[in-house]
Amino acid sequence: MIATKVEEDITNYERKIGKKIGFPIYPDEIASVLWEINTEYPDHVYDESGNDVFGRFDSAKKIIQVSTFMRINDGQVSFTTAHEVGHASMHDFMSSISCGNQDTKRSIKKIEQQAEKYASIILMPRNLTHEAVSMLVGRGLPVDFEVVSPKLMSLLKVSRQALEIRLGNLGYQLMNSRYGVSYERSHEKLFLEIEEERQSKRMV
């Protein structure tokens, strides 16, 4: 279970740094502390065929690269970094993984979905996210996403899209949301919809 894997990684990270994790969460620091993986942020990142991609994890060289050209804000850069850290945590059996090259193989899609979910959970852990939301709106109340999203995005350092998806998957009833995310909605179905939109807007 991916959530369990994230919990294990956070627990191990907290043990190594000697304190509890808090917002904002820096996935590149987690990768460095747990697995001695360096993260680089060049303008462009290329796959084996020379195509521009969002990010890349090279397990042999222990390097994560995240394109700043392909991402337009800090929240997207942070999420892509967390996505690549997900590969480092769960898919280090692969020599190299490039994200954003539109590979249609079923096995690659599954791996990408796993990394996407890992990124969402590690950037917004359940308990910390509940605490952050409750400070703004209390518990058990519908959440007006238009009102709370700017404050939560600033605190968590995530994009609006990633925040909405995570809150929906945590069971929050969201008003004025874009994607209409709900706890009952399939994460895989949602991922495919978001990925299709993201690829359609891909910069070349």
C-alpha cells in the first residue's frame, strides 16, 4: 500500500533528522537523507531519446532531475520532485525513469500512477493536512475551496490542482472546486483525466 510506504519513509526520515516533519515538506531533502540521492533543477531535462520531460530519476547515478522549464510555479516543481522521489522509494529496480514522455505501456502507466499518489501523500500527509485545514475551517464542515486554497497552497507549497485532489481523496466536501474530487471517486480514473489534460498542455 502506497500510503504505508510513505508513512515508513516519513518515520525513517524523522528518525534520522531527530524531529517531527512539518509543512512545507521538501521531498528533495527526504531523498538526500534517506538514500543519498541528489536533486538537480536544470532548465531542461531529457529522456533517452532527447525529448523534453518533466523529470527523471536515475537510480544508477542516484540523481533526480526536475525541469524548471516544464513547470510554471513552485508548487508544480515541488510535486514533480515528490513524484520522482516516489520512483526512488518504490521503483529503484529500474535503471532510469523519465516522466512526461507519453509512454503508453500499461506497466509504465501503473508506475506513474503509483508515483503520482506517493507525491500527493508525502507532500500532504493525512494528519498534518487535517490539522492545517481544521485551523482554517474547523472539523466536519464543507470546505470552500476558493477561500482556503490560497492559504493552504502558501503553507503547503503545493499547486491548486494537487491540493484539491488530495483534499478530495481525504474525504473533504469541497465547494467551488474545479475537478469535483470526492473520496468515492477512483484515484486511477482521476489520475488519467489529469494526466490527459497535463499532456495536452505540454510545452514543446
